[in-house]
Amino acid sequence: MFEYTFLRDYTTQLFMKMGCPIQDAKIVADVLMAAELRGIPSHGLMRVKDYFLMVDSGRINVNPKVKIIHETPSTATVDGDNALGPVAAKFSMEVAIKKANNVGTGWVATKNSNHFGIAGFYSMMALEHDMTGIAMTNANPLVVPTFSVSKFMGTNPIAVAIPTLKQPPFVADFATTPIARGKLAIMGKKGLKAPLGLVQDAKGNPTDDPDTLLHGGAILPLGGDTITGGHKGYCMTALVDIFSSVFSGANFGPFVPPQVAYLPLLEKSVGEGLGHFFGAMRIDSFRPANDFKQKMDEWIDTFRNAESGENQPKVMIPGDPERLNEEKLRKEGITIMPQVLAELNEVAGKLGVDILGEK
């Protein structure tokens, strides 16, 4: 196992060696390590090789000039200048928070960016300001609309973080699909089968192959088929795509550029890069902050006391599993999958950084 601070500093060093300014390298490392701590390794250190290959192939700008290109008192559009996603995203969420501080709410649409890690990192930035935070992003097309075999949408996550008084904050952070690409990749690396209802093969048939994306298959919308509400998942995924792309001027749906270097850039573009959308709302814009937070505590207490079904665990609140995982890993250390460790060491070797030994 590796200690959190050591891995964060090590990851920062890798991105500095890729050419990132130290502040940008720290941002990327913080986001990837937050994913590891919160039990979402599919968006953690596993992404270092993908990011490196994108940088190495010239597909990502490591010295971007991220800037606001349009704004009103409560809104802004940000051009990420083809930055590493976490750099453009953190800048954008800071703009949303500043605008919310001034006028009550802030909304930012971001274009010309790349994969930004876990959405929850950005929504949670609002918590320390007594604000509710919202973050979402579109992603490269791996997901089919209901009834289709055409990969037109991404896993398109959304995260909402709501402050509380004494209870831990409410943090809902989820893909609008039943599984993310990274989690399928982890299943494949471990030799596991994917539960039915998550993916389909190239002809639209159910499959348990976690590597089906490599053979023309696709991820299903949240809910699966129409009998289990897949059409509603399709709607959710579509909404995130529209907010992230049509509002900002980024590419939408099937035109989102691939976020891995081994896939060629698409011939057609309808916008610039990948898109995100962020929101921040001051809770005292609606009612006194303490009243709001006390009521959130009451809401959480109520739901924690919901009766569990037979042989089912105690009811949890969104954000509980991730918080508990973070508390544990900060104390015990982080285990890196052998395959991911090998990839990290491969990148480190190419950058001239000391490789990590197994712990």
C-alpha cells in the first residue's frame, strides 16, 4: 500500500515532467487522487497513462491559457484552450463560485477541454462556501440511445454536493449509465465478466464481455432496456450532453473527440473539444444558511432511519460510501492494481522518474 501524500506528490512530479506548470500538475494530481480515495479508481491513477499518451501525441496542451470568453453577472463561458480537463474544470468551478458569491448563483459552460476526472471533486468545491455545487461533463461516445447500435453519447456524469450542519454533506456523483468505461476496463484487467444489462455487443445483443467496446459493442443507458427504464437514462445522458456542449460550443454526442490516444481524431467536428457545465448556488439565496443546513440534517436523519429490506444493509446517504472509503484509505494507504502499477512505471520510465516498487 502507498501513503496518500506520497502518491499525490509522485503524481504531481509525473505531470510536471510532462511539461505542466507546477500548479496545473498539482490540480491534476489532486483530482486523480481524490478518485482513488473515494473508491473510484477507474478515474484515478489508471488515467495517468491515458493522459500521458494524449500529451505525448500532442492532443493536449500542457501550457494552456484558460479564459472566460463570454459572461453576464451570473453566467460565463470558458475556453479551456485544450487543457488537461482538471485544469479547465477547476478554473470554471471557481468562476461559478465567485459569481454565486456576488449574485446568488453562478453557471459556467466550458468548451475546448478534455477528460476531467470525477465530477464530485468540482461540485464539492462549493461546500466550503456554504453553496450547493453542480458539475457535469459529456464524454467520448460509447453509449447507445435506446433501440440503437450507434454509439452517440458518453457516460456523461453529473455530481451535486449539498452542505449540511452536523451531518456529512450530501454528495451524489454518478454516471448516467449503469457503468463507466474505466470500470469495464478494470473488470477486463481482472478477468471478470460484466453483469448482464450493462453493455451490448456490436449487433445490440446483451453480453457479459467487459471488453465489448473493443469489438464494436456499447454501453447501455442507465436502466438498460425500456422495460427497466433505459429510455429515462437516455434522457438523462442527453441532458448532460446538451448542457455541456450546446451551451458552451463544445462538440456534442458522436462528435466528442476520443480521450485516448490510440483512437484517431474524428474527421468531423461540430464544436471545440469536450464540454463541461458547472453551477454554484448560495444556500442563503433561498433561506438563512443555518436553517437550510439544519433541515438537510433532518432530511439525512430521516433517510438514514428508513427501514431496510430483509437481508439488506442499512440505508446510506449519497456520498457515504465514498466518504467512508476516503477515511479508511487515508489511514491505511492505497493499493494499486498490478496492471495499473505497471502502467505508472511505464510512464515514469519514459519521463525519467523513479519507478514505484510494490508495497
